[in-house]
Amino acid sequence: MPMDARDIERMIKEAIPDAEVEIKDLAGDGDHYAATVTSSAFKGKSRVQQHQMVYAALQGRMGGVLHALALTTLAPDN
């Protein structure tokens, strides 16, 4: 069963409370998404560490219920 974009956003925001999350369904199938996540929690962390934080928020659903996620992470400038 595909994962709903609202569920992805909710899980990320629960784990990273100040996150601004934008989700796009790339194929219209609920399996292929692109997400842009902006959070001050990413400051000082490498891109790999930032992505690991988001993947951890998804609680093991990557590669299973959530087939593909093109991920962009950003730390705010201010």
C-alpha cells in the first residue's frame, strides 16, 4: 500500500518539530516522492547527517512502504 504525502510530512514534523516540509508526488502513484525539508536542526550537520535525520523520522519505511524519496535538506540562513 502506498504511503500518503500527508503521512510523510507528519512523521518528519513529529521528529523535527521546526521543519518546513514540501512533498511532491513525482509519479502520481504514491510511491515516488520528492521532499524538501528545511530545519534549523540541520545547521552544522553534513548533508548525509541531515538525510539520516529525515530517514530516521520515517521509521524504516524507506524502501518498503515508501519506495523512493528524492530528498533535499536545507538549513535556514538566519
